[in-house]
Amino acid sequence: MSLYRILENSYLTNIKNILMQEFDADATRALKDASEKVGAEVNQLVALADTLNMQADFIAFSAEVDTQIAANNRFMTALDRNAAKDGKLYGSPLLHHKGVLRFYKLRCAIAHAGTSSVVYEQFADADAAVTTLLPVTETIALKCLWVS
């Protein structure tokens, strides 16, 4: 959760910066785009990933999720099924969108304890999956701090 909060700290600043850059060229479009991004946290994360050029990092995250699913990790399988319900991002031709969505769903499973997502604590293999994902998660967080 602490690593994810680093990203959350960057969301709105990123959207504001994009809005300011695009406003003079087309104010109506810039405001509409900013409104869509602010409207959903996962869209804020997509915008941040694009701005910071983290496409490869989220593709790597998604590949590790696929590895966990292939290894029959029940938590990752349930998380992926939940993510697949969002056909727009999950099936996007931009491969990193699926990784961003999976990353976001992981955060939800930990933070919300199942109110609208998979319940992290219900899976004995959840800690193992998250531990495996930690290196790429740390890389993503560090890039949000402009460290990596």
C-alpha cells in the first residue's frame, strides 16, 4: 500500500500539468480530457503511466501476473477475473493498460478488503503473489519519484 500511495500522490499533479500544457491549444478538449481522467482513479493511473513512460513497467507487471496465474496462484486468478470485467482496459490494444488495470485491482484487493473487489485475506497464496510482484512494483513507485 505504501508503494501505491507514492503513485496516488502523483495522479492529480500529473493531470493538472497535462491540463495546463494542453489548455491553450484546445481548452474545451483539455478540460474534457482532464475531467475523464479525474473521474476514475484507474484513469488517473493510466495517465500517469503514459506521462512517465512506464508502459514497459506495466507490461512487465502484467507478465508477472500471467506467470502467477500459470502457476495456479488462486489470488492472482481471482484478481484477473475481476479485472477482466473491465473490457475497455483489459482488452485494450495498448498492452500496458491491462497491466495498469491489474495493478489497480491489486491495490483495491488490499485496500478495500473485498467491498468491491477480491478479498486479499481470503487467499492463502496472496502474500506469495504480492512478494513476487514487489520488484516491479518498487520500480514503478520509484519512477513516480523520479528516482529510477
